[in-house]
Amino acid sequence: MFPLLAERLIQDAIEAGEFEDLPGAGKPIPGAGTHDDPLWWARAYMERLRAQEAWKTKEAPQGLE
């Protein structure tokens, strides 16, 4: 029952155009499929957090090693 409801809500949103003009639409997910690192998404998340912290403190962000 829930999967059918979720699918219907997603379909309604698509028809209403709620997924148009999203950031990154039509582009590949950065880092996905480029290597066999199962934690690529966690590393990308940590990089974004570091960039946010650097912006708050006005420091230059450092890359992950």
C-alpha cells in the first residue's frame, strides 16, 4: 500500500513540474561511478561541511587527503 501511495505522490509531483529546474538536473552526481570507493558520498559530504565551516570562519577550505 505505501509503495503505491509514494509512487502516486511522486508521479503527481512530476506532472505538476515540481522536479523541474532543480540544481544539478541532468548532470551526473559528482564522484559517483568514478572509482570503487564505497564511501565516496561520505567524503563528499565531509568536504561540503568543511567548506561551510571555512565560509563561516572566512578560512580557505582544505581538500581531503
